[in-house]
Amino acid sequence: MESIVSTLLYLGSGLLILFIGFLAFTFTTKMNEQKLILEDGNIAVALKLAGKLVGLAIVIMSAAKYSVDISDFIIWSFIGVIAQMITYWIAEFLLFPKISFAKKVEEGNIAVAILLFTLSVTVGLLISGSISY
């Protein structure tokens, strides 16, 4: 019974942290992702956000795997989410400083969206590999 409670606690906390990280990412953009996806059917925006979700989930999964208790999990999850956001922004602005990814994605550029999806997942994997004892 204790393992069920622990699993539910980690799952609930992980989902909440994923939601908070996802909201943080969406609040940092100038576009209305919800409208662009749900009303306009913008696949590029959906791909970009999906990549961010997958990247965040990878980080949170690693924090759950290597944590010693729930507080350790929560701390490392938030550190991982923040690191994911910072690293993503650095990579985006350093690798392609003259390109407005937000504008390209808003215009429906799927190639850019796939690149951003891959960047989010790659950064998530790198951070995931860094979270260990």
C-alpha cells in the first residue's frame, strides 16, 4: 500500500510540475499558442509545444528516478525545469541569433518547429543525464 501512495504522490507532483513548467514556457512567448493550435490548426506551434512538453517530462522523469524522497524529487524537478528553460533560450539565441523562431513558428514553418522540438528533447536528455548522485 505504501508503494501505491508513493507512486501517486510522485505522479501527482510530477504532473503539477510539468503543468507549471509548460505554463512558464507559454507565458514567455508573445503568441497565443492556444488560439493558434485550437482555432487556426497551426501544426508548427503544436510541434514546438509538444517538444517542450516531452523535454520537460524527460527531466521530471529523471528527477523521479534518482531522487531519494519526494522533497528531493520536487527540488530536482524544478531545478531541471528551470535549467531546461534557460538552456533552451541560450541555444535558441546563440545558435540562430538572426532568426525569429517565434515568428517562423507562428507563420507555420514546420521545419523550424521540428528543429525546436528536437532542441527541447535534446536539452531534456542532456539535463536528465546530469541529474544523478
